[in-house]
Amino acid sequence: MSSKFSRVSSVEALREAARAQGVEPTDADLEAVRGFLATILPTLAEIEDGFGPDTAPVALFLSDQEAR
Amino acid sequence: MTLTQLAGRIRRGELSPRDAVADALARAESAQAALNAFITVRGDEALAEAEQLESHPDRGPLFGVPVAVKDVIDVAGTRTTAASRILADNVATEDSTVVARLRQAGAVVIGKLNTHEFAFGASTTSTHFGPARNPWDTDRICGGSSGGSGAVVAAGIVTGALGTDTGGSVRIPACLCGVTGLRPSTGRVPIRGVVPVSWSFDTVGPLARTAEDCALLLHVLAGVDGADPTSVRVPVPTYPDLLAPDMRGLRIGVVSHLFEGAIDPRVAETVETAVSELAGLGARVERIDALFLREADVAQQLVMLPEAAAVHLPWLRTRLAEYGDDVRVRLLAGLLLPATSVVTGQRSRRRLFEKAASLFEQHDVLVAPEMPIVAPRIGEDVVDVGGERLAYRLSLIPFNSPWSCLGLPAASVPCGFVDGLPVGMAIVGRRFDETTVLQVAHAFQQVTDWHERTPPVRA
């Protein structure tokens, strides 16, 4: 089920996502990013599939003061 | 000479702080052409600080000892470049917490050390400041990102240096340069005044010749800082007083899968021999199955990459072309991962914490190879790992990310050589149990002399 979600987006889609955040990468950057993401996304999908509903995320750190 | 020995000589009046600092500065200058380990040398400032110390009545544990710090760690009045073009002219206005603590202990910072750009890589081959070179073979990398820190200790320029470790950046250069390095537990040492990579994993740790020296430095560095929300309020043991070398009864888990597959078999064999030394000291050594740790390789990336992108977002918008190619691509990947990836990474860490807890119910420390290979040549981005061609960056992740992902203390200690280049053994402890990690490392160094070997480039 996860394989269709583990595909890396096209250069155009990545460019749009970057632009939406105010960043303007080159085509060469985006091709390299696609290659990089291809090493991560299949495992990301596998990890997502393995969670039960009670697997809560680890919290970001809370300082002593904030934790009180 | 070790840091502990040097501190003793100065304390006894056999060497003045000024002479110790002047000697270190001379060594730094003479080795710079060969190693490119320093980005900034604090010549006049360090000498002036050493002279001031001589009339100072309060003599701390590092009184007069010259040290150097990675160039992501702020020293007031000195530039912090992070080996980047973006911060090339960035002069720190305040000391970082760790530098303030070094000074309070009497140490003198003689300079800022080369690093991978923004501490975001494991080669220390900045396109802006040039590569740091390995004292064992100057055609090879020092590892990274604290590559300059590994080089200066190995070459004997200083007896102690600070690095930072997010995903291996103290341990990797310690291993490839043949020195001892310690990543403390996340939260053990404050990171205020350090250029961040990823708040969830960033640590500051010592590199020195011996575990005893690392214990001394850690004792100076550790402890909560009210101004740093990532630092944790836990007791700080007196590490140097706790290095009893008696290993009888200690339970050591050998992480089996890291000795197989994508590793140079000669490196694996060297670390196996080191493990048998530990058994010979009376420790109970058992091989363990911990394949679940492989999930940490990606889990850490899922959290670290977006956090790094968040750190850099203003510059990604305005100065994107000024990053080196490799760093730019990884930061963009962090920007473009799905928004849920951080949550997935943190959920994965929850699962990993639960499984790792059961490992540490049965074992006091875990041991493994620190790296699967010896130092690659500069520019060798793809390496031969046990007959497999792998990106250098990917080859090291399974050996480093699990311990970072779990926030555990992990040391790399020299344990042999392959092709004349150093090999390191990783020793990993429970969270905030740096004491046991240092005890095992120290005990190993009482019966071996790998940490005493000196490289061809020796200042």
C-alpha cells in the first residue's frame, strides 16, 4: 500500500514546494534532491506502515521550567 | 604527553601557562600547511590570556592548558565561520557555555578548528576553507564534521579539543584520526553558543588522546545551563575519580550485525580482537541481536533534516548559492520532505527507545565498530566497503545514527590499524551513564597502547 506514496516527486513539484517556502533551487539542485530523497522515502513508508495507533511521538525537549 | 599529564606539569610549576600556550601555537603554525586543521588561530589573544592566568590565584583543573575548539563553537571576539562563506565574517559577541566553562577551569583556547560546512557532513572538506588532512596520511580525510579536532589531537598540537556530534561528528574523526572521542548523552553538555545542526541530536564532546583526558574535559563541560533549554538537570559525577579499571562482572553486548555485511572485514576483525581484550579483563561479553537499530538510520534523518532546514531557512531563501553542493542538497531535502516526516521520525524513536531499554536491562554497555572503513582519500565520495561500492556518507550511518537517535553516550577508542590507518571501537552506554563508557574505555587503554601511537605528521 505504501509504495505509491514512496515515489519521489517530480522536479516541477519539488520546485513548487520550494517556491511556496520562498526558496528558489536550480534544476541541478532539484535533481540531486530527488536522488537524495529516493534513499529515504521507501524506508519512511515502511516505518509508517509499522506503527500501531498507540505509538506516540517522542516529545521535543522540555526545559526544566517548561516542564513544571 | 596527555592532557592530564600536561595539566599536572603546569600545576606543579614545571611549565608556565605562557610557555605551554606558546609551544602549542608554534606547533599549530608548523603543522598548518600539512593539515589545514585551523580556520582561525588566536595567537596574540591566547598568549595574553595565558599571561593573565599566571597571576590568577584560582587554579582550575585545566589551569594553563592550551585547547582548541571546532569552529561552530563561539569564543567571544573571535569569528565563528562554521567553515561556511555565509558566516565567514561572523564574530561572536559572547562565549558559548562550553568555552566559558573551559576558561573557568583555566584552559586557554588557542584557535578555531576546521569542520565540514555548518557541521553538516562527515568529511571536513569545506569548499570555502579547504579540506582538513589526516595526520596519518595527508591525502586522506580526517572524518567529520569535527575533522580539525581529530587532526590537532592526533598530531599533538593540543592535548584536548572540542567537537560537536549530531550524527557521529565527534566519534568519526576520533576514529579516523586514531584518538579518543566522546559524544555525551543528549542534554548532558549545554549547546548554547554553538551553531546548531539539529536541536534534537546536537551535542558537544571532547576529543583527546585518552579516556582519562576525556573524563577530565567532560567533568568541566557537563551540567545544566539555565539559559539552554536543551540541557538537562541531572547530577554530574566526578568522572576522573571514577575510572576504576576493574571490569569483572561488567556485561558487554556485542552488536553482531555491525560486524557483518557492509564493513571491511579487516576492520571487523580488528574490533573483534579488541572485544576479546575486554573479555580478558573479566567482562562478560555476549553477542546480541539488535537488527531493530537499523530503523534509526532513517529515523534520525527524518527529524534531523527538517530541523536543519528550519535552522537555515532564512539563508536558503537569500543565500542558497553560497552553500557547498553537498550541504545545499541535504538542506533542500530537509525542506522538501513531507511535513509528517518529523512526526514519523519521532514515533520511530519512541519504538526504538522501548526496544533499546530492554537491551540495557541485560547489558551495561554495547560495543561495535565505530566505522566500517579506514579514512578514505580526499574526494573519494564512493568507497569500497567489504566488496560493495557505497557512498561514504551512507556507509557510516548504521554505525553512528542509532546511538545519536537514542541520545546515548558513545565513545570511539583507537583499537588497531588497517593499511597503516587507525580503526576505532565504539563503546555505548545508557543515557547519562558516561561513567561506565569511560570506565570501559580507560580499562581497555590500560592494557593496550593503540592510543599512544603517533602519526607521521606530528607537530
